[in-house]
Amino acid sequence: MPPAVSLVLPAFNEVENLEDAVAQARGPLAAIDPGWELLIVDDGSTDGTGPLADRIAAADPHVRVVHHAENRGKGVALRSGVAAARSPVVGWTDADLPFDMEALARAHARLVETDADLVAGIRTNREQYSLRRRVLSGGYNALVRALLGVPLDDVGFALKLMRRATFERAALQSDGGFIDAELMAWAHRQGLTIERVGVTFTPRVRGTSTMAEPASVAGILRDLVLFRLGRLRPRRPARIPRETPA
Ligand SMILES: Nc1nc2c(ncn2[C@@H]2O[C@H](COP(=O)(O)OP(=O)(O)OP(=O)(O)O)[C@@H](O)[C@H]2O)c(=O)[nH]1
Ligand SMILES: [Mg+2]
């Protein structure tokens, strides 16, 4: 029997968070399905995230690891993770513990109960953020609304759950952090049903933030414009990633 749910955790230099993230995801995932699966995608980390992920997987048969030899970006990492996942329902979230993982079980229940196409987390307390981050986040959502006509809030928040078939139909192209908004925009344009699950947001307390750095923000904006123009494509062809033998 394949697992009912696979959660992908993209991890780039998350050695300080990874163990806790997996530990906190275990209970909610097991509540969904005793055969749950978690895929860590170590995206060319240089801080020991890769070996740590391998140790976690060696101690827990529910956990598998995909390694990218070099940093390829969050979008590529999510595609690698879902490609390796075995279950008919797939999802992802961040490895830096942005919310109480108990929301995973709520998100899954919502997917099943409502038969929605996509369940997406939404932060209910973004006032936790610094002024800079609130401006960035507000501006991003406003741009997505204005340029893509997507009337949804918090499109970039990384808690997503859907059937594998939905993910495959979406054929997401972004290599980087735009991938969450790309999925929301695609689902909206297709007229799919999107259910939102409220989560209490906890700003990162350990490790290093990458997505809000200028280079990542520039990449996200570039992908947003290319998507608007219908010209968003992966930058480099995907290579088969190395997966730790189970
Ligand atoms: N695979 C992959 N994951 C990444 C990359 N950059 C960031 N991530 C992961 O994506 C998630 C979100 O990145 P963060 O840096 O936390 O972005 P953020 O949540 O906008 O920033 P903070 O609020 O400062 O945490 C985390 O799980 C990171 O490990 C990357 O280049 N590749
Ligand atoms: Mg974060």
C-alpha cells in the first residue's frame, strides 16, 4: 500500500531546524495515515543539512531524502520531492517551523471533507513580522492581484496540499520561491476550488533566511513577470537527483 500522504520539506541550510521540523510533523502525519511519508529535499546545503537528513532517514523508515548536488532553488526542490513521493496526496511546507504542524492534519481533513482541489495555508497573524517583511509580503500579494488577477491573500505562504494529479496538471515552472504563488494563480485561472486553512505564524527563530534576501526577491519578481507574459520556464533542465537508498 502506498502512503496516503507525502509531505515534502525543502531544506536549504536548515541544520538548526530540520530535526525539530521532522519531529513536529510526525504526529500530525501519523494521524492522517500510519504509513505517512516525509521527503526532505536537501538543496545543495553546505551546513550539514544533507548528512543530518540522511541520519534522520536512517533512523525513521517514514523519512526519505533527496539530495541536489548544488543549490537549484525551492521550486526545483519541490518538483524533485513530489517526483520521489509515492502517495496520491502530496503537499509541502517550510523546514523552518513557520507554524504549528498540527495544521497538517487540519489541512488534510479539509481536503477530504470538501473535496477541494487545493488546500493552502493562510497566516492569521502577520503582524508578527518586521515592518520590512510586512511591506514585502503586502507588496507581493498586491502585485499578484494586480498583474495576475488573483484575488487571494498570502499566496506565497508555504503550506500546500493537493492530489498528485492536480500537481501534475499544474506543471509548475518556477525554479524558485514564486512556485507557491504560481500554483495559486494556476488553480485560480483553472477555476479550481481552493480551501484556506488558517495558521498561527511563528517567525523563524533559528537559521538563516534566504527567501527574503534581495537575490531571491528579484528571482521571484522575475518569475512573476515571466508568468504574466506566459514565458515562465525552468532555467536549467532538471537532472535526476540522487536519493539516499531506503
Ligand atoms: N530547496 C530549497 N529550499 C530553499 C531555498 N531557499 C530557501 N529554502 C527553503 O524554503 C523555505 C522557506 O525559506 P525561508 O528562508 O524560511 O523563507 P521565508 O519564510 O520567506 O523567510 P523567513 O521569514 O526569514 O523564514 C525553508 O524551508 C528553506 O529551507 C533554496 O534555495 N532551495
Ligand atoms: Mg521561513
